[in-house]
Amino acid sequence: MGEAVLREWKGFRKGINLGGWFSQSDSMIKAHFDTFITEDDFDVIKSWGLDHVRLPIDYDLIVDRSGNFKTSGFAYIDKVIEWCRARKLNVVINLHKADGYEFINNEKYGDFFESEILQEKFYEIWAHVAEKYGKYSDSVAFDLLSDITDEAYSEPWNQIIRHCISRIRFYAPMNVIVIGGCKCNSCTVIGELPDPNDKWIAYTFHFNGPHIFTHQGAHWVEWMPQDFRFSFDHTYREYMDETAKLAGRPTGFKDVNRDPDSMLDSGYFEDRMAEAVKIAAERDKYLYCGEYGVVNNADPSDTVKWYREINKAFEKYNIGRAAWSYRAMSFGLADEEYDGVRDELVKYL
């Protein structure tokens, strides 16, 4: 039998995240919104040969403390869509933080999944977003929520997904709805997602492996020494041994079947993604990598190598994707760290 063949998600093949703008910022104020990214940046994104942006937003950008929708917040989304449409760029609207759920906040893991009130707020947000932007069915997609962590919430999350799809479809019958699973949108849990009878569904995963390379020295990774550095050019065995030494197990190498003494290459990414590709193809769903990237602690020339190899897997399997991230966030491809390699790097987005 031949390899699985994915349906191409046209217009959402190569993109980049606008992280840190309307989400994950300590300065969620007008001055930040007006300056962090501007219209000129969309010219840059277009010049990189990309076809879309992924726009993470926090719920409180568009909902006030009383539960009322904020015209000022939606005005920013309107502006992004306007700027994108003027440049023939498409948009994935991603809810990065919901009321009661934020993947970086341990204390709030359970609130959202145990509260019908918070879930109803979630549905109301997406119904309103769908009502406003459903007219852009060819160019605006809806990514329900990022990075569910605990697998214990898999089935409650699936129930929320099903209901949310029905609420969105009332207003937006043909916009693509993007859904991801637990373990921070791992590609290994795609099979646990629901299989709605809906042509316009994309399964999503996030990819940041091998972690000792993509997150070297990252202060937010519990087991990662902040002074740790690791070049891209190592064998599979060296990657696994070093990962086991730091993390306690060779995490990130499940389903990788390669000669341990060969150099890590695109085969790593192909093996890790293969099961997700198979399931998405069998269910006739799009497959989309909503976040992937390398922390700026890595040597920029090594970062180019990583992007080159993962790009081979994306192209082989026909997977749409959006790199993390355009600016700052410790991953910003527009930042000065990449001035010397950017022309080469953007070829592999």
C-alpha cells in the first residue's frame, strides 16, 4: 500500500504566528497593540513567500469582566483581516487563552473543563467570532484553543469541541475549524480527536522536537539547564542519550525508527508525524502544524538546518503550517539574531 495522501488546505500552506501581540503579553494595552506589529510587517510576511498568518488572541482582548464583547478588541482583529486581504494573505484566528484555561497556569487547568458557565462563555465567543467572520470562508479559519495539557481532559475536551463546532456552524458553515488534542497539541494524540461529519475540519498539532535542540537553555522547561547548548548535527543516539540524561527519559523519540548512529535528519520528523498523517488522511481531514520553531539560544545556522529538515517532512506529507513566531517570544524570526541567515531560513518555512 502507498503512503497516506492528505487533502491540501489551499491558502494555508505556509504561515507564521503573530504571537505576543494580542496574547501572552505583559502589556495588553493600546500602546503595545499599536506598535508591537504594524501594517508594514505584513509586507515583510508577504515578501517571505507566506500565504497566511496565525493570530493568537486572549479572550480578554474581546470580552470584558462583565462578559460583554469589546468593540475595541474586535477592531484589532478587523484590521488584521483587512491588512491580510489587501495582500492576499489568509488568517487563522486562534484562541490562546480562554476564561478558566491557560496552558501556562497550573492553577487554572481544571476550571474550564469543570464549569459549564465557563464553557458557555467559550461557545459564545466562538459563535460571535463566527457571526462576524463567517463571510470570509475562503480566507479566515478558527483554531479553537491552544495546548490542552492534561490527558485526563481528553474526553471533556472532545465534548466541548463537538458542541463548539455546532455553535460555529450556525453562522459559518464553510470556514475551516481547527482542532487539536492534549499533551500540548501533540501529533501523537490526533487519533483521540473526534471525527465529525464535516468537510471543513483541520486537525492540528504543534511540533518542537527534539526538545534539547529546539528548547536548549529555555528557562521555562523544568529539566532544562539555562546554560545548556546543543548543535543540530548529532546522531539519533546522541540526541536520545542527551535527552535521557537531562529529562530522565528519551522523550520525543516515540515511533522514530532510524539507525541510531546516523545523523538526525528529515526522517525524524517524518516518523513522528506519520501516524497523524495516516489518521487525518483516513478521516479526510486537513492536517496543520499550528506552531513550530527553535528558541533563539540556538546558533542561527543550526536553526536553519532544523527548519530545512522539518520543511522536507511538511512538503512530503502536504502539511500546512505556521512557524512560531514572527517577533520576540524567544523565537522571533524577524529579530536581529537571524539577520545573517534570514534569506536562507525563510525558504524553509
